Amino acid sequence: MKIKLFILLILISLKLISNEHPWQMIYHDTQNKRASQYSGARGVYLNWAFDEKSNHSLISKDGIIYSLNEKNLYALNSINGEIFWGFSVVDDYCLSAALSNDEKIYLKCQKKLYALDLMNGNKIWEKELIYSYDNTLMVDSQNIIYLRDSADKNDSFLERILAIDGNTGQEIWSKTFNGFTGGAFPIFAISEKGIIYFSTFHLGPEIYALDRNGVQLWKKDGFECISDALVLGINSILYCPIKDYPYLVGISGENGEILWELSPSKLNLKENLKIQGNQLSSPIAGKNGEIYFFLEDFLLIINGNTGEIKKYFHFSDDCNFGAISQDDLLYFYCKNDLYCFDLKKD
């Protein structure tokens, strides 16, 4: 698939005014909010196209686009699409990338983790992994890398969380668990205090919270979060999408207490349709506490503190893959169509 500039314009304004990276990791930040700190585009046009398949892209504070596919990581000029540099792997498969705050970009592949110089792509260090197959890769404010890796090549359910020093590539700690949920997508959410949240399923559905040193803070049984990410919103509320009822759960990040559930009785939709719960997407967390949740062909706008549905929209196709701008423009796909909603208008 081609990378098109209008997709970039959805996420940020090209006039960069912050020392923060506009899009630092696959879902923007360690909370997976998909919320940009920049204004969004109110129109789209094609300025250039890059003819390379892309798994996902990042944007640095210098306005450079980093595009990743199975074998290559490219640094692109956002104005004209020219390649500044490229880094390729041999006998490996690239999965995910994340930007640090100290001029590095980390590249996670199935067999190795790399640290590259942000400006020229030179390798700074590499670390061997047992085997990884998912996109989970996050960097916190202290430049600690968190990723998911197999703990045993011969046991597909036995997996581990690794905490790695981003400066040296040395392992800080690891924890082994049975059966993470989330498939090939991120399953972590990390708070500003460094609390790590994740879900497992093999020995019974559970949600865990660990501190920055890997020490367990709490565990909640009975909830198997699915879809592509947990989301951590304001007031330390963790949002967990669930395939069957109640579809979405709000959980206290402090102690694991269930704050609310999106039960069928709360839906109360005018359309005479039966929602199967088969198509869910990870929620988008707005800056004022609203949650934007795609449930099959519905977009639900939810009060993140109470779980109350404030408004909903119905489409003809299933919708997902959303992002929100600083000026409250919500962008998302429904099948092959791209939508933009101005959330400040009724």
C-alpha cells in the first residue's frame, strides 16, 4: 500500500511547534490514545506517494516520516517524499518501531531489537530476542523499552515481557506469563508513573498491573481484553474492549476495580439492529475524557468516567482505525471510505 501525504496531514500540522514527536509509536503514545497534539487537516489532497508497502509510520519532531515494512525502515522527507536513509534486515522480519526522546529509533524484528541513530540510520546497538511475532514496542519517559517476546521457542503460549535500557540494550528485568491477548498488536498500556497494564488468557482471562521494576501491583480475573490495544485515559481509567458482553469495560488503573460496563441495556439504539460484538476496535481517548468506540458499524461517544453513551452514529459498514487531532477532528475508516468528524459541532 502507498503512503500518501493526506494521511500524514490527518495526524498533524506540518508546522511543528513542540519538542514532542507528533507520532512516537504505533498508537501515538504509551497510553495508546491515538490523540495527536497537533491540529488536523480539514481537507485532503495527494502531494506525493511512496511506492513501498508500509506496516506503519512514525513522525519525528523534525517532521521526518519513518516508514516500516517487513524488511526495511525508511526515513522520508515529509515535504516531497525523498528518502533520507534506509535500514534493511536480512533473514529477519520487521514488526514495529518507536522513537525515543534522545535521537534514537528502535526497531523490533522477530529475531532482534535494534537501536538506530535517528538522523542517519546508523546502528547503535542490537539485542537478540528468542522470537517475537507482534507489534508490541513502547518507550517510556525514562528511555526504558518494553516489548513482548517468546520465553521458549518450543512453547507458543509461554511469553515474557522485557524491560530494556534504551541507552545500552541491556535487559533490566523480564517476567514470564502464559498466553498474552492482543494477537499481533500492542497489548500494553503504560502510565506516566510507569505502571504497565496488560491482558492474558491462557490460564484464564486476567489483567495485570506491574510497576516500573516488574513488581505486580494488582491482578483482575475474568476479563479478556481483545482488539488491538488497551487504552489508558484521564483519571487513570483503563479501557478494555471485550468481544462478548459487556463490549467495553472501564477499570481503575489504581486498583483494578471495575468502574463501569458497556452493557446491552446502555446501548438503547433506535436502529432495529442486533449487534453481534464481532467487530470491535480499540477506543480513542479524547482530551476531555470522552471515549470514541467503534462497535461494528456504530461509532459510540462515551463518557469515559461513567460509561454513559452521549451520542452515536450509524454507518453502512464496519468502522475502525481512528485518530483524533488536538482541535477535536476525529478521523476514521469505514471499509474504503475515510471520514472526518468535527466533534465541536452537533
